[in-house]
Amino acid sequence: MSTISERRERERAHRHQLIITAARELAESEGWEAVTTRRLAERVEYSQPVLYSHFNGKDAIVSAVALDGFTELAAHLRRARQSAPGPGQAALRAVCHAYLEFATERPALYQAMFILPTDLKFASSETPPALRAAFDEFVDCFDPDNRRRELYAEVTWSALHGMAVLSDSGRIPPEPQEERLDFLVTQITR
């Protein structure tokens, strides 16, 4: 039997997720500039003070959206990696394709994860598990005996991020993306 405090905690968690979902939907449809506490309060039908009881401003909301995004990204990359046979070129190619697909299909979410300021820590003891899980999908593409596989994963992720951002901004043409990807995978798995 549930207590009143458990019910309140469930309701609070539901409101928290509702705010995150509303922020993400608003950003996807109108851009992050449109995401304000006033607009979110209207959208979720709670007052601004209720929003502030969950998040200390827009940056905290962006961080929460980004964290949800890393959970999704990790699952997306895992499915891609597991669809390929073992570590190596096929797995890396699948994960790279999945990464670029994720960035292209969810531009506002990708911005929250990698472009906008957040308090999420990369490559530290404070790295959230969801972020580490996404990174580990790259690491797992390389042979476990490779002592430098985390470095290889970092370089791969960095190159893909560059491709995603430069393609999204129109600074590099989208047509040779496959060629870029082939070059990256071939060079990094030599």
C-alpha cells in the first residue's frame, strides 16, 4: 500500500518528466530560443514557481533534456553495435551511422546534449551513467585487447560530432558523408 509521501513523490517525478518532455517538444518545433520558463509553465499548466521547484532555470532544464538524450543515444548505439558481428569495422560503421542518424533526426536534442551549456561532466568521475553508456558503445567497437581503445573512441566521437555539426550548419555538403564515414572507419581501425 502506498503512502501519501510515495504518491507525492510519484506526482513530483511525473511533473519533472512532463517539464522535460515539454521543453524538448518546444525546442524541436520552435528552437531552444522559444524555450522559456513562461512558455513551459503555460504548456504544462503549472505556475513558474512550480517549474523552479524542479529546475533552477533554463540551463538546468537543458541539462535534464540532454541527460534523457544520452539515455536514448546509448540505446540507439547499442542496437546498432549489436546488429554487427563482434568488435571491428562493421560494428564501428554501424555505431557511426547510428550516431549521425541520431544527430540528424533529433537536432534540438543533439544541441542540448553537445552544443548548449549544461552542467554535465564528460570524461570525469562525475560523468552520468547514461553519458558513459553512450561512450562505451564506441569503446566496445574496438578489440578489448587494445589498450588505447578509449582514445580511439574519443577520436571517433569527436570526428562524428564535427561531421554532424558541420553538416547541420551547411558548412560541409551532405553528399560525401558516406565517403567521410568510410575514411574515418578505415583509418581508425587500421
